[in-house]
Amino acid sequence: MDSQVKKLQRLLKTICGDDASKYTEILQFLETKDITTFSETSLISSDNPAKDLIVPRYKEHYYEIKKIGRGGFGEIFISRYHLDKKVYAIKKIPVYMSDTDFVDNYLSEILILSRLEHPNIVRYYTSWIENTTIADKTTSQALVRSEFDIGLEEYDSLCEISGSSSSINSLDDEPVMDLYIQMELCKPYNLSNLIHKISPDEVLTIIKSLIDGVKYLHSKNIIHRDINPKNILFSLETNDVKLADFGLSCLEHSGKRLSTYQGTYLYTDPHGECNLKTVDIYSIGVVITELLCKFTTRMERIEVLKKLKKAVIPEYIDDKIKKIIFKCIHYNVDERYDILELESVVNNVGIMGKNVSTNDNTFSENSVY
């Protein structure tokens, strides 16, 4: 255990460099979140709570039912907690010695998730660190299925619930430890799975819910930076829209990770800096377009969404909605809506999508640019 704790300490120090205050802040945060309770002077004391830093909590306390996809920097599993008999989404993030450029991202996701509590944001419960071991794949799924109140068959056909970037490591690079994040389990599909089936009324509800979630994030100066249909989930209990995957999120004007901003290409802002709230506004504009267009082929979708980067919007979209999209994707980020303005204009538009026709695939070349 001592060697693993020291490895974690070295990883943190590598990231923080000469910034002792940042290093201390991270350690203090880990302590408050029950991830670790160690300090410089008592790190390896046998009677210190640090002995609980790396424990086999996952294997002993959870039934791992099924892998359901990938999120930012990790894999996501359905797991059932022994104590409360409930099922959760558990994100497992392997931490490698070569991952010093990514550890800041891991900690950033936990820091951001731990601050959030909103009906349109996937709920965070807790997180912890364990020694890396070969996962036990022999869990009795039959036992869990008998008490599982959602159909696992749905997860079999729709297993990828999120799709943002993950770190890539050499095959020779073994993980040092695993970071676990316990989150709310959502329904076995995301918006991209349903986008061709939803009605105009549902389009408006989804857009309003997405805006409400982003408004909450922006009120806390948090930028999601990877808003796209695969990261828009639905509550298992209420069917409410849930914005997920904060692996690429950051604080506005933080100056962090500008060179590593990846996101999902069709939804990323080609015009602005990636640590401004305007990047989320651009992504919302793309999502609105996709919700209204009802593409018939994958290539059609790619063509239309790529053209948004040049402010080319399909002609068949209603003029009022077209103006909203223009203001979301404007090349001059100062001309874009902020989230409160966008909320106001969407609330006053009425039912979105009523006048959309997929029979006309012409485009508007008369952009506001």
C-alpha cells in the first residue's frame, strides 16, 4: 500500500510542479471526499486513516453486472451496491505512470461533479482509489437479474452511453491504480439513439432541459466542453434529461488544458477559445440543428453539421429557429447568446420543429457572417 500511496503522491507532484498551494489544495480536497486522508508527515503511518486510501471496495461491495460504455478517460459499468441493493453507474479510470498529463483531468472531473446538484445533471455520489487488479468477471448475473428492475437486454443492444475522448497508453504501460466514480445510473440509451423518433413537443422539452442544465453549470462558471447527443442521457426514474460526462470540463478562464481540448468534432466550436462558456452555446446550436433535421443517412448528418462551422444552415428549418441557431454558432463569440438569453428566446419561440420538412435538403448560404 505504501508504494501505491507514494506513486499517487508523485503523480500529483508532477502535475503541480512548483505550485505547493495547488498540491495542498488537491490533498485537502481528496481528504474531504474520503478518497484519501494523508499528509506529508503522516503519509505512511500504519495507524493513520491513509491505510484506507487503497482498499478493494469495488470487488467486495458491488456486483459488477455489465460494461455499458466509455466516458471521458474511463469505462462505465452497471454495478449493484450490496448495502442499499440499488444499481449505479460506476466509472473506472485506470491511472498510469505515464498519465501525468491526464491526472489533472481525472481530478478535475471529480472536483466538478462533487459541486453539482441539479435535476438535469447526472448525479455524483462518491469516488475512491484502489490497487489495480484483474477484474473478477465471474459475478453471477442471474442473481442480479432477478432483482434488477430494468431490462438488461436493452443494454445489450444499446451499450455505448457516452463517447468522449479517453487517454491512450502504451501496451507496456501498466496502470498504477484505479479511480472509481459512483454516479446515477440512467436509461440504457442516449439522445443519439432516439433522435429520429422524438416529436416536436419532445424536441422543445429536451432543448429546454439541456439549456436549464447548462444554465446551472454556467452559474458556477463551469464549462462542459463536450455537449453532444451521446452525453445527453435520461433519468431511469423520471425520464428527465441528464447531461453527463464531465471528463473534459473546466472552469471558465481557468487557463487549463487549452492544448488538450478534444471534445466531439462536429459539436466543437471552431471560432472561440475552449475555456469560454461560448463553446457550450455553439454545441447547443448544433444539437438544436440535429434535433430538427431528422437526417436519413449518416453522411447527410455529417455534411449538414460540418457546414454549421461555416454558418451554413439548412433552408428548411423555420426562420425563427434559424436565427436562434445563427446566434449560437456566430463566428464572433461576443455576438452569441449567453445561456440566459438563449433560455429566454427559446421559451418565446413555441413548439420547435413544427415547420421542419426533411424533403428539402437545400441550405441557406445567406449567413449572418
